[in-house]
Amino acid sequence: MKLPCLRQFLCAAWLLSMLILPVAYAQSSQCGFIQNSDQQAYCRAINGGGSSQCGFIQDNDLQARCRAETGGGSSQCGFIRNPDMQAACRASADNRGRSSSASSQCGFIQDPDRQAYCRATTGGGSSQCGFIQNNDLQAMCRAEAGGGSSQCGFIRDPDMQAACRAKAR
């Protein structure tokens, strides 16, 4: 007699998965438009593909950041040689772990555009995007900090635009 109840549960679970799964895969499908193979693998990893995608990345710094952001934690950032990228990695990994100190790592970034981008995407909000001089990075910042994927249309670099569409929620 419990069979109809089980059937209803399974139908409801199936329906729910059909509504949720396309949203998750829609974002990572944008990664396929990225021409740079390292950036494409990174995009896939951080948008639901998991750390296994990090193994396809040739650049050691980007591979370490990928591992940090897909569950390895900020300790993986120590393998990054570029100091700005290392600080951005720590901020991003801490932010994914919901650490309250995430945006404080942004202060170690020397490049002012990257520093503002870091602050905006780790809790500082889209007002930080206004400090960015690079138009493509500013649009990506606005998209990630709450403006949504419509902001990605202002990006001229095709790889960056695809990455923006994948990340923007």
C-alpha cells in the first residue's frame, strides 16, 4: 500500500531534479565557448565540474587556484608564485568557505583593478567595481557582484565574456 506514496515521492524528486539540473549545467556550458584550454578547464571546475577538471590545467598557478576553489582550501594557494594571484586565491577560497576574513586578503593585491575586483566579489559589493579602470573587468565585476549576466554583454574579450556568463548568477 505504500507504493503510491513512493511513486509520488519519486515523481516529485524527478521533477525537482529536472528543474534544478538545467540551471547548474547552463552555467558550466558557457565554459565551452572559452578558447584558452586552461581557462576553460578552470571555468568548468569552479562551475560545478569539481577539482578533477583542475588536472587539465597546464599553468601551475592557475591549477593551484583551481584546486583551492574547488574544495582544497586556501592552503593550496601557497603553491602560487605570483603574489597578486596568491592573495586573490586566498580571498576567493576563503570566500567559498564563507570566512569573514576573505576580503582582507584583497589588500595584499598590488594591482588596483584586481584589488577592487577582489573586494567586490568577496563581499564588498558592486560599488567597489567603480574603482576598476579596465572596462572588461569592470563589467565582469558588476555581473558577479549582483548585476547578473546581462552585464557580461559589455565585455569585448570573448573568453572573458563566456567566463562571465558562466559565473554570473
